[in-house]
Amino acid sequence: DSGQHDPEIYTQIVKDYPDRVLAIYIRNVSRNGQRVQAIEVLAAKAAEAGTSLMLAADSFAMARHAAEHQLLSLESLSDILREYNIQQNGEDINPTYIIKDSTPQKTKEAVEDGDLDEALNEETGDDKPPSVVVETSIREP
């Protein structure tokens, strides 16, 4: 985070390995003038190396940026959003129920045994139907 020595550490890493760092993400928690100066030095080194630097107040903003630049999968972005909602609201406001077993046949049997019906009838707290994924291994072409 910006209130500690992370900017100085990342400045040295970008300086030592300019072609290996694609992006730097720092939680922006301080407006202290000395910390701003360290971030400015890091920003200059990042720009010089062609690296992105993002300062953000929350991890979801950072994750969204990483996903937009293909540094993070969309599935991971969804997980981070869910965690962010839990931290902000104290609960998972949009849980996704996943019905998946070790084989497509076992997944089918789980659906037949009522797992899908159970997930679809789960209380969400806001009268919206829940999100449910029935997933099997993707077949190779």
C-alpha cells in the first residue's frame, strides 16, 4: 500500500527488471507528501519501462484494470467482486451456485437427484432468482 515502503520496493523491481513487469497495483491509502513523492518516482520509472501503474482505494478497481488488460481471468474478477461485496456489505449479495461433479455423467446425475432444484429454490434475500451454473468438463474439439 502507498502508506508503507511498497512504492520504493516496486521502483527498484521495475528498475532491475524493466521488461518483466506488466503492471503495478498499489492500494492508495495515504496523502502524506513523502509518500506522494515516492509514488511519483515509481510512476516515472514505470512509465519509462512501459509498465502500467494503478493506485486504487479498493482491490476490485485493481482487478477490473487487470482483467481489462488480460492480466486476470474474468472468473477471477467475478470472485474478487464477490469478496469485495462481502467486505463492504457483510454478505455475498449475489452468490452463484455451481453444480459440478468429476464427470459429465455424475453432473447429470446430480441434476437428476435435485441439486439444480435445490439451488434454484435457494433464498437470495432480495427476491431475485439465484445464479446457478451447471458445469461439466469442456470437451476437446
